[in-house]
Amino acid sequence: MMVLPMLAGGVRAAPPVLNIASEPLTAACRAGARIAGPSLLLAASTGAATPAGSAGDLLSATPDASDWGGHVERIALPPAGAALPGAVAALWDAGAILTGEPGRAPMPEPAARKLYTSIVQADGKLEGVPFTWPALSAAQQALLDQAPPPHAAAADGLGERRLAYLRGDRSDEGALFRRRSSVLGDSIDSAPVLVGPPSGAARDAGYLAFRERHKTRRATVYLGANDGMLHAFDASTGGELYAYLPNALMPVLNRLPSLDYVHRAYVDGPSSSGDALVGGNWRTVLVAAMGGGAQGVFALDISDPAALNENAALWEFTDRDDRMMGNVTTLPQLAKVRISRGADVPVYRYFAIVASGLNNYASDGHASGAGKGALFLLALDKARDAPWTLNVNYFRLVTPIADPSLANALSAPVLVADRDGALSYAYAGDLQGNLWRFDFNTWPGAAAKPLFVVRDADGRRQPIAQQPMLAYASGGGYLLLFGTGMLFDRAGLAPGTFSAQSFYAILDSLSVPMDAVAGRRQLTERVLEPSAADLFSISGAQIAPGSKGWYVDFMQSARTGERSISSGKLVGGEVAFNTLLPGADKCDAARSRTYVLDALSGLPDGHSTASIMPTAPIVGVLQSTYTAVPSLVPQSSRIGLPDPTGRVAVDKDYAVVNASAREVTVVGGVKVRSRSGRLSWREVANWRELHEAIK
């Protein structure tokens, strides 16, 4: 039985609070001007007006660390099969368009920008309003009218001028307020999301009519920024179409114009979108996390980006609505959930699926205290004038905490749908090394069960801070793939904090009762060894019957600090991921290593139905800068002659690239051979992958 530590007076001690840095931790402390930020590689098939025959485009956020101005650029890649360049030019820069340049006025003008916020009551009731001084509530006006730190908190009469500054008015810059190189704020942890015409697989008449109505919908880029806004940009021109300022950030918006401004997070978490049946009508909904800016998420109806207005905001959900909500730094998602199994017709409802995130136990007046995690289901059909009510329009599945002396947080789940498109399982890790399975086939009795606890060779728990990837296993069930390690502030880059980290593939056989993985002894080990030119080789025995997966320890990671903090990609039976390597000290820029392994075997030359044939093994290829996720860009495809059984071999060549800022670095090449017919693996797509392109 676990005994929780107690403070004087019999109060249980909360786990340690994690500092969530707002600056780019993988860049050097002394970095000035433009630095690499989050990026998104677009396939030519995403409806974003990519040139015919091209490999796609790169959307790249490049913050200006000298004053925290923001830039979002679209960069064209060459046609598929052509040599990929290093440095490339931008087609447009949304920050420059919004700010204006000598001889060119800002577009749109500050007064003409379509900026909106919401007035949110204490119980969660919401009313969308324009972000203009007369439309704000008295409480919101008072917050903007308050002098920011380090000044004493008192009204100073500058609220309306602060609002004008936030809208892009620059007349008070250099006198009352700080100067900006860009009206657009920086994006550090909020990656671009591309949304084009609806492309879901639902076949009911209502959805088919929705698809037809929006088949020419303009492709739009959505991006959160540290100017307090979630922006919508035209993917073809870079022009701003709309922006939303969450009410949850109103208490800190007064800091942005300050001459004494200290950089902090605002809308700095990931977003995702999907089509959902909301109130009997099909809608395209975007759910965005605020990351370190505030504890919570919000949802927008983005069905028609040309007509976004005060009615776009569906709801906001924060720790004021439920104390178990924390800082959401991992991906929120949308899912269809079967809420009842009637005798004739099952009943479905659409939800945002959100992991509780970091620091829900932080002492901020809305703390959970216990340090437990939770998976939230937030109903997309909650009426704006309805309060948030547990087990009515939102639900939570709680995960216990193993060690209350350590920080804890539940990370984003990977979602698995059944044949009807309804959520069947969700798998998520936490910072104490637990890999949880949530079984939605038993709704409303769904509960979290631990499938595996990751521990290093010495038995120490390893944190899971990323969303797992999921593939079908050859013998049935699912294979969960993920790395371990975390990084939330610069203290985590100091050698004294380093610990052994690994990458895992864990089998869930779907047996009843659940066949949990007891430990490393049930997994097949993979071993990294030094090779030529700062490369690694990887070796290990064939996967034996009864093995429940495989693992590989990053070489000397307790000394080098190597860790896996971002999810990878599953493409053609391969898992591609990058690790982070800290610099010589915590103020030096970080580097990456890139790995491409067979998902089923953990080797670079696996023997699944799809044969992986790298031009040279990509095992720990060292990169001079850090990129969160590698991309596989299609280069060519060849179809062979049928074999005696009538099956046809298809060879596909991919370039493995790391893309950031205006740089595209080719790591190597991979050839994937597959045969028509049922394969022994396939990637399970999630909502994010619908918009993240290279498949």
C-alpha cells in the first residue's frame, strides 16, 4: 500500500510543479533574430494549391528572438523526384503581410482585422463578441486597464490603447508601449495546422451534403501565437482571415504591450481539427490547447473560414471548470464515441479528447492537489448558454499517481476507431512511465488500465511525454511505439538531470482479460553500437514467439542527455523519429539524431510483408540542429509484374528529411516494397495525420 507524503497539519503534499518555459529550448540562449520554430510539411494532395507534381510545401514558423515577433512562411518544395534544396525562399510570410513593409500597408489594416473573443461566465456559459473596446464586458475592460508587472496592480486608463496595440495599431510603440518588428506574435510550441475541404469517410446523406457544400472551401492555416491569438491564414496568400483571443488569457493580455515585457506563453499549444456532427449538423471543428499560456482548451467552428465571426467560438474549458485540467502541451483530438448500445440503433456523440496535461496540482486557486491524471471527453455539442456539468456534457477518466513525490502528467493519447468510426481504444503515457489503455467498448464503464510501466535497466521509471504511435501487429492486436524523456525548461538540459532513456514497441494482444506487459524481460532487446562517421548500428535477435515487443536504449543517454520528446511518423511499415541531444551546456543549441526502423522488428532491415530497404541504414544519424519530427517525402514509385499468386510488388522511394525554418536537410533515402492484398501491418491514422501530410 502506497503512503502519500504529508505536510504539517495532515495535508497531503502535491507533486513538484514543472516550470514550462516559453522560449525555444532547443535554440541557444544567446540566439538573436530569426530562429527555427515549429513546421508542417504539406503533401501536394492536401488542397493547399501546391503546384502539380510537386512534393508539397513547407509551412514554417520562425520566431524573432530579439523581440519575439512572429513569422509564418510557406516554402515551395521541388517536384517529386527532384533534388531537395538546402535553403529555400518563401512564397509568403504572414507576419510581414500583417505588419506591412515600406511602401506596403498592413493587410488587413488594424481596424479591419476580424478579431474576436468571448465573455465566459464562471460556470462556462459563453458569448462570442468582437475584440473591440465597446463589446468587452466591464470585467474584461478592467483587466486591460490594469498596469502590468512590475508596476502595482491598479487602473491606469490605458486599457483601450492596449486593445488597439493588440489589434496591430503601432502609434503608441516606442513611447507608451514596446516596439515590435512584427505585429504577429511568436509561435514556439504551437505548430501550424492545415484545413482544406472536408475529406471524411462518413456516408450518411447529411455528411455527403456537407462535403458537397464545402468542396471548394479555401485551404486555411491555423496557428496559435504568443500575441494571445489563434490565427487563421489563407494558405494560398498568407493573409489573415480571422483570429480568436481566448477569454482565459484576458488576465495577462495587459502584459503584451508593456515596455517591461517579459516573454511568456499565450496560445502556445497544439491544435487539431476534424468533421463532427454537432447539434444535428455537420461541422468542421478545431480544438486548440493553450499550452503554458493557461490551463485549458477551446473549440472553434471553422466550417467556413471566409465567414468566421463571433459565433465561431463553441466553448472554452479550463481549470475553473474542472480542477483536474492542467496545461495542455500535447495534442487535443476529436472523436466519435458510442454512448449507448440500443436494441436497434447505437447512439453516438462527438467529443474533444484531451489529456489533463501538466501542473493540474499547481497552487493557483484551482488545483486538484492529488497529482492524478485525467482523460477528458468534452462534448462538442455543449450549448453556449449551458454550464459545464460533469457526466452530462463532459466526462473524465482518472489515472492514479504512482509516486506523489514526482511530477506527473498524462500525455496525448493515440485513438483507435472501430469499423463504424467510433472510438474503441485510447492509449496514453504519463510522466511516471505508465502506458495506459482506455477501453471505450465498455462505455459508460470505460476505465484506465496500465498496459506497461517503462523502466530503465536499473528499474527507474522513464517519463512518456509524447503521443504514442500505433500499428497493427502481425499476429493480431496493436503495437504501441513511443520514446521516453521530457524537456519543459532549460534546467532539463543540464547534465546533472540526465537519465537513461529508450524507445519502445509494446504489444497489446487485446486478450480478455488484458494481458499486461510485466517488464523488459518480456521484450526483445535491440542494441546500438558505434559505427563509422558518428553513426550507429543496431542489432538484436529475431522476434521470438511470445515476445511482447521490442526496445532499444539510447546509447549512453545518462551521459549525453539523448531523449525522445516528440512523437515520430509511421510510413510504409517504418517508424521514423528524432531524438534530442543537448549542447555542451544548457545554453547551447540542441542537436538531433534521426532513426528509421522497421516498426515490427526494431531493425533497419525488418522482415515484415513490407520490406524496408534503406539506401543506407538510418540509425542515429546526427543532425547539427534539432527538428522535432522527420518527414518522408515521396520521390518515386514503381509497380512490378504479378507473381505466381497474382500479387503485385510496389516499390516506393522516400527521402527522409528534417525541415525547419528555411532549411530542408536530407538525412537519407528509404525504399519500401509492399504487395497488394492484406498486409500484416498498417498505420492507424489519427486526426492530426489527416492534416499532416506525408503518408
